[in-house]
Amino acid sequence: MQHGSPTLPIPVRRALLKLGKDIRAARIRRRIPTAVMADRAFINRMTLYKIERGDPTVSMAAYATVLFVLGLIDRLADIADAKADEVGISLEEERLPKRIHSKSPLLKSENRPRRE
């Protein structure tokens, strides 16, 4: 990985480095040797080494498979969950009309005051 790569924003590089360190720590906590981990993830040991260093040139599929082997794949699936997209939800709410006018006669009759 080129740590000084100007093509990646600094927060992206930091996130990948952290992900790699976290993957390595999880593998070590589970006492999985690198050869076994690479075998289970269908990658070679050099690719595993790159993943654990946060290398951005390794495919997302390889990262995902390693997370699967560690039992952490569910968290990956929730990263961009629409329910947690605060910016997107806020922008969507801004586009909603301020008032909604009903064209349904049924709804209009329910809102009229009753004459008795």
C-alpha cells in the first residue's frame, strides 16, 4: 500500500488502516494462524497480509470473506443501511411537502364539521 497515495482521502486511508488492524486483532484473539485464515478465506497469505495492513488495492470481496471467516460479516452488511443514513434521511425530509392536500372524497368528508 502506498501510504502517501494522493488518490485516497486521508479519512479513507485511516479507516482502511483501522479495519486492517482490527481484522488482525480479531484473527489473533481467535488464535487463527495466518495460513489457516488464508485457506479459509480462499486467499493467499500475501493477500491476508495486505488486508491486515489496510491495503486499498485488495478487493472488497477479499475483505468481506475475511470478515465472514471471523464471524463479523453482518456488520459489513449494515455499513450503508438506509435507516442509519442521517444525511440522506434529512435531505429526503426537506423535499417532503409542508402540507399534504387530500383529493380523496372519503378523507374530505371525515375532516368536515358535522351538521346536526
